[in-house]
Amino acid sequence: MRFLIDEFEKIICTVLFLSMALLGFANVVVRYGTNFSLAATEELLTNGFLILTIFGAAIAARRGEHLAVTVIYNALPGQARAIVFILSVILSLLLLGMSAYFSWEVLTNQFASGTRSYGLGVPAWYYHAAVPFGFFLIAIRLLQRSWKEMQGKVEPTSGGIDV
């Protein structure tokens, strides 16, 4: 059970990526074999890519691999560095919280209005249901990584670009 919790986003990304690859391959085979196209594959792949991106961001947050410009951060003394680190975590959590909230608003609006997808005609909220959860998961993984960095259990995030 612990494995599922620790590796949740990796499992989702793996299953989603494999499904998308197989679906894209099937579409190519059908298109060249029959001169017809599976029209719904564009809708499924586009929405799959959105979900894959969000859960991939959760993986990056957990590993501390998000892109960052660290030229000012690296020039600061230790105490100022700690303050900037905490401020960046707070601002990141605020942004992720707002993203989760507004994507939840979109989800409830899609649910209430009965909006349907353009290809398959299924309720649009089916595709969007993972988005607010994904932003929440990114925030959780960011907090986990930040806590470990503050305790000195992992190396500080070095995903930055020194200019």
C-alpha cells in the first residue's frame, strides 16, 4: 500500500503514457490500412496529454526538479536564502491552490451545465476531473520535498539555471 501512495503519480503517468502510445499507434494503423481515422483519438490524446503533464509536474515537484532561476538565490547569505526559500514555497502553494480552486470551478461548471466533449460526446467533466486533484497532488509533493530540504534530508533543489 505504501508503494501505491509513494509512487501514485508515476503509476498514473506510466499507464496513461502507454495507453496514449497504443491509441496513437492504433490510429495510424487504421488510418493507413483503411483510409479512415479514429476521430475520437485526438480528443483522448489531447486530454491525456493534459493529465500526463499535471501528474508529471507532481513527479518533478517531489524530486525538486522544477525549472528555477537561481542566480539571486545562490548569491544570498544563508539566512536570506532560507527566507527566500520559504517565500517561494508559500507563493508556489498559493499558485497551486488557486489553480486547484479555479479548475474545480471549471469542473463543477462543466458538470452543472452538462457540457459534452466534441469527439465522443461524453460529459466534458470526465476529462477534467483529474485536474484539480493533480494540482492538489503537486502541492502535497512540493510540501514533502520542501520539508525534507528544510530538515537537510535531501540536497537542496538544484534544478535552476545559473545566469
